[in-house]
Amino acid sequence: MKISRLVLPFVTAAVLAGCSATGPHLKSSVSEGVAGIEARLPYANYSNYFGYVDSSVQPEGKYKGKDTYYLYAWVPAAVDEIGVSMMSPAVSKPEGADFKHANFTPGMQKDADKFFDTYIVFDRLNIIDNTKIKNGGKVLQNLGRNDDTSELPANPSGANYNSLLRKTTSMNNASEALVRGVYRISFTSFRSNVEGSFEATIGTNVPGVKIAASLEELHELVNGNKL
């Protein structure tokens, strides 16, 4: 697949500038042949979230009977593709514009080696007005789920139990289009308890994606102190 002229300058910039956290691991569905080898190209923009789950972090829902935790993302414009990955334990340190849960630093100081098998579910919510993020909404449709992938580094046990998924927009079905709005990442584990650090990454070709652990926090990130 050839990358479009519109996306190429952004991708080139991303390659030259480098990507923090899992950026180099999470790649787009677009591939290009280099010296006879087909390689996936990076997204133009990455947004990273670092968290730590212990007994002080309460689950927010259930997925197939398992305790589930949520992250919420604001995507400020229609986009051709969204990629999502989650790795545990966190293999990088937060930097620059990365988002970080308040529990991350104390959790890492307590036990930086604790990790879990990640399972992620990606949904689109019916929130498209940034001024109404705090009011909440409902899931419109599921955009994908993933348990294990060999595209990400293995966890400390040597198993490929980290998660990655990609969703491209639909040109023929408006309800499946990746429009401006709020998206939710649900995460749990089917092989262990959800305990330890993680880094979640969203890759897109638009700037300005923000991630938070609650809709109230996301509202503030997007709109400033307008709660």
C-alpha cells in the first residue's frame, strides 16, 4: 500500500523526530517496501498514557466477568486510522506531553517489576461535542479487541501477552467512520489479576489526541478548567 501525499510529510517528520514510549513498536497498517523488505510505517502522532493498578485503583466495569478498567481518549478530528497498544510492565518513562496517572510514580517506587497480561477493547462513544465530555455518554459500537500480539515486545516472562489493535475508517458506512469525538479503551486480564504498571499508546495521523482515566479529567484536559 502506498502512503498518501497528505500523510507522508507527517510520517517523515515522525521518523526523523522519533517517538516516545511505545511509538516505535506501535505501527500503522500502511506498509512500504525498503530494500526488498516490507515494513509498517509509524503514525504521524502518538499519545501515551502511563498508569499503575493496585488495590487503590477500583475497577469501573466488567468484561466477560472480569474486572475492567477504562481509559478515555479525545480525537479532535476525523482520522483515517487509529492504532492502540498496551504493554505491561511499562518499558519507558513518561516524558514531554505524555499523560500519567497519579498512581504511576508511587506504584513504580513500590514494585516496578509487577505486570499483568493485557487484554484491550476499543469502543467509540456518542460524544462529539468537546464541551459535553463531562456529561458522559454511551458506547455506539465496538471497534476492536486484542489479547496477544507478536508485534510488541514480550513481557518479562517471555510471552507475547501485550496487546495491539488497529481500526481504519469506513468510507461507505457513516456509523463506522472514525470521526471527531471520545473513544474508550477498556482493559483487563484473563491470565492474571490486573496489577502493576502499564503504558497505553494511541497512534493517529492527527495531532491533539488526549487520554485520561475519567471523562471528567478528559474534559478538563480538552477544555481547560471549565468543569
